[in-house]
Amino acid sequence: MDWCRYRFRSVWRLDAPPDRVYAVLARAEEYPRWWPQVRSVVPRDAATGTARFRSVLPYDLHVTVRALRQDPGVRVLEVRLDGDLEGWARWTVTPDGAGTRALYEQEVEVRARLLRLLAVPGRPFFRANHALMMRGGRRGLAGRLLSE
């Protein structure tokens, strides 16, 4: 097992139409307005930008994000991550009854030196940190959808 590799999967059920959820998720530069753990997103051009994340653990992750797929027809957003995390992340937004199911999938390798050094003892904390970040994002997105 490679202790520096992670595979995450989260499902968010939301009370809003799928196209509306997709539209909010597609505006990554606005994530810091509604997702507390996304501290900054700075676009570089139409397809790339930088982002900084921080959840409960006192450590910021910095990544360069490059769009791989942005398909409103099937409501899929996929990005490449480089920097403190290397890999990919993807949103797949589908109808779910009267609302939406937003599936988040991520496969990454931790590249940040300190986190690699702490890979074995820190793994349960890193996974919990990610879960808390996702919980905060789901709450934030639900609130954002209510206010739009």
C-alpha cells in the first residue's frame, strides 16, 4: 500500500435542479464564498488556476488546477491537480428525484514533504480532515443554492 495515495468519494444530495447545481460547481473561482475550507481560487486563464485549501489540520494545501473536462450536457467537471496534491478530481451531477445527486471523486498522491513524512501516523487524521472539508462544502453549497 502506498500511504501517500488517496481515493475519495462523496455523494451530496441537494434540493435544487441539476443544471443549477452544475452551474454553481462550474464557477470554481466562487468556491471560497460558500466553501469555508477552500481559502482561495485564483484563475490564471480560462483552463487553469491555483487553489489553497485548509480544513481542521493547521496546514494549507496549494495546488495548480487544470480543467480536463467541463461538459454541461452530461454535467461533468473534471480537473487535474498538481502541487501539494497530484492527481484528479471530478464532479458528476445527476437528477435525484426532485433534486440532485452530486458525486465527487478524487484520486491523488500527496506531494507535500511534511505530509509525506507523516503519511503513516497521519493517514486517519488526513482522511478525517477531508471528510470534514466535504461536510463543510456540502453545507455551503446547500446554503448557496438557497440564496441564488
